Amino acid sequence: MTDSKYFTTTKKGEIFELKAELNSDKKEKKKEAVKKVIASMTVGKDVSALFPDVVNCMQTDNLELKKLVYLYLMNYAKSQPDMAIMAVNTFVKDCEDPNPLIRALAVRTMGCIRVDKITEYLCEPLRKCLKDEDPYVRKTAAVCVAKLHDINAQLVEDQGFLDTLKDLISDSNPMVVANAVAALSEIAESHPNSNLLDLNPQTINKLLTALNECTEWGQIFILDCLANYTPRDDRESQSICERVTPRLSHANSAVVLSAVKVLMKFMEMLPKDLDYYGTLLKKLAPPLVTLLSAEPELQYVALRNINLIVQRRPEILKHEMKVFFVKYNDPIYVKLEKLDIMIRLASQANIAQVLAELKEYATEVDVDFVRKAVRAIGRCAIKVEQSAERCVSTLLDLIQTKVNYVVQEAIVVIKDIFRKYPNKYESVIATLCENLDSLDEPEARAAMIWIVGEYAERIDNADELLESFLEGFHDESTQVQLQLLTAIVKLFLKKPTETQELVQQVLSLATQDSDNPDLRDRGYIYWRLLSTDPVAAKEVVLAEKPLISEETDLIEPTLLEELICHIGTLASVYHKPPSAFVEGSRGVQHKRLPGSAGSGESVDSPDTGSAAGVSEAPPAVIPSQGDLLGDLLNLDLTPPTATGPPPAPSSGMQMGAMDLLGGGLDSLLGGDLGGSPAMGAGFGAPAAAMPASFSAPVSGGLDDLFDLGGGVGMPMGAYSPPKTVWLPAMKAKGLEISGTFARRAGVIQMEMTLTNKAMSVMTDFAIQFNRNSFGLAPAGPLQVLTPLSPNQSIEVALPLSTVGPVMKMEPLSNLQVAVKNNIDVFYFSCQYPISMLFVEDGKMERQVFLATWKDIPNDNESQFQIKDCHLSSDAASNKLQGSNVFTIAKRTVEGQDMLYQSMKLTNGIWVLAELRVQAGNPNYTVSLKCRAPEVSQCVFQSYEAMLKN
Amino acid sequence: MIGGLFIYNHKGEVLISRVYRDDIGRNAVDAFRVNVIHARQQVRSPVTNIARTSFFHVKRSNIWLAAVTKQNVNAAMVFEFLYKMCDVMTAYFGKISEENIKNNFVLIYELLDEILDFGYPQNSETGALKTFITQQGIKGQHQVINITHCSSVRFIVSACGAVPYLLSALLMIPLHTFFLFSAFSAYQPSPFVSSDTVSLPVPQTKEEQSQITSQVTGQIGWRREGIKYRRNELFLDVLESVNLLMSPQGQVLSAHVSGRVVMKSYLSGMPECKFGMNDKIVIDKQGKGGASDEAGKSDLGGGSGKQSIAIDDCTFHQCVRLSKFDSERSISFIPPDGEYELMRYRTTKDIILPFRVIPLVREVGRTKLEVKVVIKSNFKPSLLAQKIEVRIPTPLNTSGVQVICMKGKAKYKASENAIVWKIKRMAGMKESQISAEIELLPTNDKKKWARPPISMNFEVPFAPSGLKVRYLKVFESKLNYSDHDVIKWVRYIGRSGIYETRC
């Protein structure tokens, strides 16, 4: 007899029949009926109508039947809370059953029923079960506390379950300990500041003892919990490591990875000259390699983690290159990851082998894999200088295959090789030019155009080649257009006589026919530069480019540190901090590696410094702004000109500098000058902001531009809160900063008054932000040009961009700032009004608004009251409009005005609002709907501030 | 932790759905079906994030198992759990198929309730589970034997005991590699293996109940008390898969052996076992102490007389005391009852490569290829390799193939784009050859043929790593049997893992 027959009942009167069977006297028949009900439940049929009948079957001695009924209850209790109460008595009675299996079953199931009324009744039985004589019941009760906490955290605290749970850490049974640890860790995650998991040497010792005895899963819970502990000194750290290392031989890969996590973290505290440190490093390699013989899914998890580990401690696996060679039958996700690690491990010693492998891979079938392999060859060339020549010839071989995507990928990497080794491999240009026609991807086209422009003097028909691209200028992607513009200007500067026509053509295409502000701006800049001072133009456009660095794709060091603390978890698989994919408060906590201990002995050895990670300079990376702006604590504060967008390689042109110019310049040129290429006063300077050379003195001019932009732009009447003191002089050795935020002509500004209340002169001001919720970052340096003498004040307006690194803050609009002067570095935090982030194009179409409003789930709607506001609805609407809150529609129902409004944040989040204004009633009601409901609170606060201002 | 667990058939219909956490809704079930099962392109990752919900999946034949979560869970643990879930299901009802899952859905729900609590994995040892799970597995009609699912070793074991095991062993490997430790036991296996390992009826007495709960939660969660056999017997299998990647010139690009020691124990009581092998570290240590070397004498199989081997890394079943291994490198444990995997290991040094493949590919013009492949066996002449298969890939535009081989049978399989050459048996130190002419259709495809590597499959009756079992001692102080009374069997099987030669 099999159970599959239950899946096949699809008759009409099914529910009736089942009802009759459930009420049958025969136990067997009842059991059959419940099974049928559960089968229907599984396939998604609604059998909630049978609730009372199923619950009636609950009172039975038969464990099998009882389990079936409980299964049903867990599914439907939530939809039938009133009925569920019927089951309470039986549950409570079962919690007293002489059979421990039934006691545990009852308390386990009760915890799964998320009905408030039931939870009230759960407390007493749970309290008893937590102290049950039977370990099976205790271990189940421990998890049940976590369940209850999820439903009603307050109740758990009030009832003192947390203390009982803490006591269970000292339980005699290892599985009870493990489950208690798991439950406590989970609860602690939602209370980041509570000292719930009070880890001290005694508890650690208990955990380490239980570690040897509990199930494989329990070992994982305990190890994951241990990883959150910070040992007091290197000795304690070593003794924990010694007791954890045996876990590296466990058959369960998750145990191994969690042990690796503990070791990687605690190793930070060990002095590097310690013998044990070396031993530990050696012990880590074999288990990591063994993970690669696990099932493919686990291999994938392992590889993603190894990728982090080799970035943090390359020495562990430096001799294990071969195990990362790709096997023909590996699933594609394993192949791609292995390739990444191969490049990270590539060195002079093994480069020959690596290259031979990569060449093999470049002939495989999977397009993504082949592309990555080709790119890898280029990265090898850049990383290991000795291999560059061989890499280039391999790439040329690959270009000869004429396989379209191989050729394109090869050209992209050859461009980087040119950047790294100028004047060395230009002989291959001829071969590259042969393939011009087959390039159809923007990145490859842009790379090729860059090469032609850069080496225009060596390519006889450079003008013809570029001209051929110009024909379809408007169909190209922005990347290619920008590149083409620059390349032709380069060509013109190199061969001015023959190419005048060409350059005029491209400049007019860029400035007059294009809607793209980046392109237009760059066009104007070149135009002015060329027409005023060709010599300066040459210096700017053909300036010597700095070499690109060796390592690319490195994870930013602070993120890497955090991810190391999350080895084995999803965060390490995604290479993202948990806050990026976990909702709510969980996982928002940021983990850090402990610093190196035993400072006495470690200071002398230069290596130890870098072990601490903190003093390690972030490796230079091909610019991508996110990587460069590290955590405040990690960066030596230098004026942002140095950390700001560094000279970009041509492919990165539109980054940094251009973003920064975007707002101000656009409104300025568009408004004042129309399309005319006439010169404006003081426009020479901004042109120097070309990516080719972005140096310190230039930024002065840049700021003038912003100031000008502010002046020319329409006074928008955007709300700006009054200045408040952010940094009192007491705390900052005499420097007082008060400030506010404002949005002027589409540019977010931080307006500050710096006052020197000290006795000495202050100079060398610089500013830096910590990561924040909306990626705010200074768009230029802090403009304090003259030294600030005692008792003097200066007003500074710092333009901000929103392209900085993002991290969710609590509260959302919190901004942590560091200001440096010649005396010291000072930290303060302030809150900005979110209205500052409302962008000018935040007006939604009516139709779209309607659809979006409906589309956003009702759960995301929040309602607020604004009290004591005496504006008419029109006045309110106007006032809000000034701050980019747009009224889309107005409706009057029974004397109540309903305003429908929309706004858009700089990061693209739309917020929809309904504002209800009743004539004569000073209390407004705002309903906010947004896909990211966490912003609602902030938006409401801004509403209040904007309206009452 | 795990928020929910779903099992789908190949069409994406839900067979089992169990939700543990409130943040996982019914729509998660559909999200996975739409985005992964019904996705047009190949699966690019075993972990998928859809709308802030993460899905972990594994596939067994055409059944999808997916674990779902919204938190930052331990990803390795989730996959280990999914594999474990498959093992438990296989132990209960055999192959994981739609039919078997439907037949056992009540059992699966009961299991899921027990081994995952609020998304936290609990005791998942089949032996322990069988003492208190009320449902029994229902096997499919043609499910006579269990096949362990692990893909690298297809090793047939019967569900019920020793007899078929021995038979299959006798058929598969020559007798002399199959030796006994205990003095002179007959090869005749015991017909009296008791079969009380089958799941028990639901316990009634209080003692029974508390015994179960303490066992399920205790230190030795994998074994229950009170097991009795009339005859105490154990079987050890050293199963190795040898992996090779060789360049066309015969240079070893990478080679490693991944091995497993699988034990079947039928021992009474709670026996304390100690396992010894020719681990270099142990032998060297003993050598210093002047102890005699047993390993050298007992060299019966294998191609070389290596005395000890260097093990790169090994992992153990949870019954092995890891701290003891870490400090003394001794392997001691109380084994689970029945079959389980005692250890896995990996070696890379001094591997005996049982076969060498020498390829020769010549392109004659644009429409013809000449392929010649020589294989050489590299082990003692007295040993026989079996189930030899050489797979020579052919280009996609192959129109015809002529094959001549000295030994075995060779066939061009158009559907697999390969010439498959099969040889039933081959002794050591021999050589055989195949030559083929491949005719190609002219194409204008610019892309060159990728020349996939030539792969090989085989089975040899020795351990290519050189591993030898030195002893397995059994102590059970409470019962009246000693180490000498236990009948012990050991055998070695070496198989090809990924054994490839580029051409």
C-alpha cells in the first residue's frame, strides 16, 4: 500500500467525504483521511474547512495520528485563529505526557503556531519543558524560545526565558547546549546591543567541551557562535585555535568552513613570529583543498570563500594552484569561480602552467567562460611582468581564431596591457585594426577607438578609421561616443592639419545633436580648450597617464574584513554584507576582524602591522570610486583630491569627474549659453577637469563653477533647516562646526560655518564621510583656502555627490563625518533632511502613479499625523513643490482636500504620498507608500519640517 | 536559518512543501519554479537570490530539492543538510524519484518535522531516526537494492546483509586481494546475521522511551544500545577514485586520489574500534621507536611495494574522535551499526597511475582526421583491470568513422560525438591500440574544434594511492567477545575518477 493514492482524489464532493471519514470511529480510517487532507494541502488545495474535524482527531494515543494532525495544525492555525484555540487544551495536556517524545512534539508544534492567543498558553508548558528531566524535551524547548521570540519578543523577555536559555549553555547534554547556543545567537542578532550572548572564558570553555561531543549540526552552531567572540589576548586566542583545529578533519564541509572562519578570525590576534602561527597557516590549506572534492554545490560555496581567503591571506594556498585547474565536466559555476582564484594565485613561479591552462579554456564552448578566460590572460600579463610577452602572443593567436567574442574580449584586455606597458607591444596594432569590422560590443569598440586615438601618430589611416565610426555616431552607446570624441581630439592634436574637419564634425555632433549631458559637457570642454589655448589643450588631453595597477577586482578591504567574519554564510557566497540582502534589523550589525594583540612584540616586526589589517594601505585599484573610499577609520585622511577620482583610464571616463560636473555645469550651460560655443568667463579652468589629468589646483576652479551654478540657477525655495552646531569647540580642540544641508539648483550642499575658537591658526582642512545610506560623498575638497586665524569664522559650502559607498545607517539619514585640520582629526555625526535627496525629475505621470500606488503592497503603507499646520492645501502644495515634492492630482471629497504627491530619491527610490487637508483642521494626515518602507519615517519627518518651515 | 524546504518534480510541480519561518510565503514556491526550474538558460549558480529571498537547490535525477531563506544562513550547512536529507530519504525508500516521494510523503513530512526544527538541523542519523519515526519507508516495486548515490563510486550493496555482498565481491575481484585479518576464518559468510536493524515498533515502556531520547540527543547519537549479533563481523572497503589530467606529451598536469573507507559493521554492544593504516606520519613515528613494520609484509595488492603513504588530508565520520586524531593521529571510534563512510582522504604523491593514454591526432586536410590511441597498463601482471572504457571525442561535423582496434570493441556513437572503446579485462604491463579515421563534412564554421580530452574509465583491484589497512581492532568490554572473535574482511577497489588526457 502506498501513499501516492492520496494525490489522486480530485472528486467534487471530496471535502464532504473527507469530513465523514475524519469523524469515523475507526482509527485506521481516520488516519487515512488525515493523510488525504495533508496531500491536498501539499498541492495547494484549500482544506481549511475541515479544521474542526481534524482537530477532533487530535486527542489520541496514537503517535502517528497525532503527528499528522499537528502537521495540519501548523499549516492552518494562522488562518483560523479562533478555531486553533480549540487545540490548546490538548497541547497543554500533551506537554505533561509521560512520554518525552510526545512532550517534545507538543511544545515543538505549539511554537510553530503563530497565533497570539496560543502563545499566551505556551508560556507555562514551555517553562516546564525548559527544565524537563529529558534532554530531548529540553533541546526542543530551547529552539521553541527562539520561535516564541520571533512571534513576541517582549513576552520572552518578560517571562524570563532568556535567562533560562542562558542556563542551558551549561547543560550536561551536548545537543541541548548546541540548540541553546543557536537560539541565543538568533535572538542576539535582533538585539545587537544586548549582552545576551555573554561570552566569557568560562562559557567559551563550556562551548568548546560541547563541541567535541555534539552532532555535526550542533558543532556548526557552536563554531558560528564562537566566531563572534573576541579573545582577550593572543594566548587565549591560541588556545581556542588549538581546540578548534581538529574540526578541520570533519566529514561535514560546513563544520570545516565554520572552523576555518574561527581560525581566520582569531589568527589576526596571533603575533606573526609565533611558531604556532606558521603551523596554523599550514594546517589550513589541506582542508580547503579537500572541500574541492565535495559535491559541486558545496564546491561552489567553498570556492567563493576561498576567493576571500586568498585575498586576505594569499600565503595559505600559494602552492595549490593545480587544484584549481578546471575540469571538463565541472558545472559552469564551478569553472568560473576556479578561474577567478587561478588569477589571484598566479605568480611568476606558476605563470607558465596557468597560461597553458587559460589557453585551453579559451577554446571551450561556454561563452561566458571563454570570455573570462581571455580576460584572465590579460590580467596575468598585467600582474606578472615576465609573462606579458607570452600573454600578448597568446592573445594574438586567439584573435586569429576570428571567433567574434574572443576577438572582442582580447582587444579589451590588450588595451589594458598597453596602459601597463606603454611603448612595448604597439607592433600588434596592425593586427587589431584588421578586426575593426567584427567588433559589435560597445566595450570592445570603445577599447579599439581608444587604441586608435592613443596611437594615432603610428596608424597611417587613423583618421579614416575614426571617421568610419563617426558615421553612425548617434547609434553608438555613450561609452563609445565619449571615447570617439576624445580619440578624435587626440588625433587632431597630433595631426592638426589633416583632421580639422573631422574634429569639428565630432564636436558639433556631441554638443548640438546629443541629448546626453555627459557627452555635451565633454564636447564643450574640448571645444573651449581647443579654441582658447591649444598648448594647454595638448597638455591636458595628451598628458602622461599613470600606469594601472596590478591587481584588479579586489574586494575593498573593509568589506573583505567583514566578509571574512561571515565565512561559510550566504554573505560570503554573494560577496556582499548581510545588510545588502537581509531585511529588517537582522544582520545589519557589522563585524570586524580583531586587531593584532601583543602590541609590544608586534611593533618591531614590519609584517605584524599588516596583519592587523587596519594599518594596511588599501591596494591601489583601477579606479572605481567605491573601492577608494574606505571606511573612515581605515583611511589616512588626505584631501579628497588625492582620494577622489584619480586619473581615469580612458574606459572609465564618465566616472568620477564627469559625475561631479554633471549637475552644475549642465544647468549653467543649458540656461545661460544656449548651444553656442562662445566662451564664458573663467571657463578655462573647468576644462582641466578632464579625466586625463585631475590635479589639485584644478579643483579650485571647479568649485567656482559650482558656486556660479548656485547663483545662476533659479532660487528654488527648497527647504533647508537652520544651522545647528555639529561639532562643539570643546570636543574639537577649539574648532567649532555648525552647519546645515541644502539643495541648490539640483546640487546637494553641505553648508558649514567653521569657527576657530582656539589660540592658534588652523590650516589644511579636509573632510571625509563614512559610508552612509544614500552614498553621500564630498564632490570636491573642502574650500578653506586661507588659514583660519583665532576667532575667525568662515562659511563653506561643500557640494555633495551621491555616488559614494552605501551602507544602511541607523537612523537612515545619519551621516558620520570626519574633519581634519593641522591639529587633529575630529569625528561627528549629523542628520540630513531627506528632502534634500528629492530630485528634480520626481514628478510621476498620473497613470504611472495610479498603477504604482496599486502595485505597492498595503503592508508598505504608513500613516502619519502632522499637527498644528495652518496652511491651505494649495499653499502646502507650493511649499512642497519647492523641495521637489510634486503634486500630481488633487481631489476634494466632503470638504477634505486630498493631494497625491510623488518624489524620487537620488538613488531612484520613488515615494508616493497622499496628503489629506481638512479645511479648518490644523491636523494633516500623510499616507506614504514606498517599495522601501524604511524611508517612510524620514520622509514624514521632512514633510513636517517642510510644511512648518 | 532555513525558512522552508520544497521538493519539486521536473515540471516544477510541488511534491513537498514545508515552511518553517513566517517570512517565507507560498509565493516563494512559485518564484523558484518560474526563475529556476522554468528558466530558459542553464543554471548558473546553485544559490539564487530572488526578491531578497535566497534559494539553495540540489538536483537528484529529475527531482529538485530547494531550501529557502531570507537570512544570512550558513550556506555550507544548508547544502550539507540537503545532501543529508537525500541520504536519509534514500535509506528509507531507495531512489529519490517522483513516485517514491509521492508514496512516502507522510514519512517525509514526519522526517522534516524531526530533523529540522525552526530551520535548525537536528539529529539526522538514519539509525537513530528509525527508533522513533513512526512512518516506515515504502520502496518502489523494482527497488531491490540500494545504490549509494555518490557519483564517484558506484558501489552496489544489498539492503539486508552480507550474503550478496560477498557474492558480488567474489565476482568482481580476484580472491587474493581479499584477505582476512583474523587467523583462519572460512570465506563462508555467516548465514546467521540477525536482522534486528529494521526499524522498531513505536516504543511503549518508559525505559525504552528515555533510552531513545538520550540516544538521539547524546554523545553517541549514531548508535543505539542493545544491538546483538550472533556472529560479529565487519567489512572494510577501500574505494579510491584516481584522477588525472595529462598533457598530450605525457606530462602529468594534475593527479590526485580521493579515497573513501567504507565500513559495514555487524557488531554487538557498543564496541570501541581502532583503525590503522600505513599513514606515513604514524609509520615514521613508530619506526623511530623501533617497532616492526607490518605494513611491508602484508603487501598483497598494488603495483608497488610502498611501505607508507603521505596523506594530504582526511576527513572522518562524526563517530571518530577528532581531537584524538589531531593529537595522536590514531583513529578511534564507536561505529554506527550497518554501513557508513568511516573516512575520506586525498593523496597527491606517488600515485600509481594504472593506465597511460598516448594520443596521436593528425588532421589530414580539412575533411579528415586520423586518430591513434595507445593505452598501456601499469601495474603487476598478475592483476586484472576491468570495465575499461576509452572515450575519444570526435568533431561535431563528423560524417563517418572507421575504427580498428586490437582488443575489445569500439564503436562510433554519433549521438555522443565520441568513439567508445570498451575492453572487458586487461592484465598489468600490457598495451593495446586503436586507430580510427574520421571523415568530416566541410563546414564554414570559423571556430576551431575544441578537442575535448580523451577520457578513460576502469576498475582495478588495488588502491592506486598505495593505502593499506594495517589493523582494525575491536574492543567490547561488557560483552563476551574479543577482537579475535570478530570476522573481518577487507578489499581494495580503485576506479577512475576524471581520468583525462588532452590530445
